[in-house]
Amino acid sequence: MSKFDEVAAAELLDALDDMAHQHCYTKKDTLETDSGAITANAEALALLAKYKRFRIVSEFGRMVVGYWPENEVTNREKQP
């Protein structure tokens, strides 16, 4: 069995990021994403925020609200 390393950690973060993108609701008008008050979603978003893959703007218990990097206002303005 191989030793757990940065490559493995990056692969796990990528998988968690993909799962959270699919499972957490993003509003179509504001592009704000929330955990839906589901513990696993809240924990996933908090972990992704720790590694700069999500930005939390509000959190209370199981409810986490924020933005994916691609949905930040500054990044939306740059897109065609």
C-alpha cells in the first residue's frame, strides 16, 4: 500500500469538491451556495474553505453559505 501524500490529498479534495458541487444547492440568481442544513454538506464546505476551494460568508451550525471561486462576483465579471 502506498504512503498517503500530497497527491492523494489533492485527489481526495478534488473528489470532495465535485461531490459538494453536485450536492449543495446554488441559487441561479445570486450564485450563492448553501449546505441545505445537512451536516455532511456543511462539513464538506468548511473543509473546502480551509483549502481555499470555497468561501464562506455565513455559517450557523449545519447551515453554511458561501461561493465557489468560479461564482465570485469578480470572477463572473471576467467571464465572456
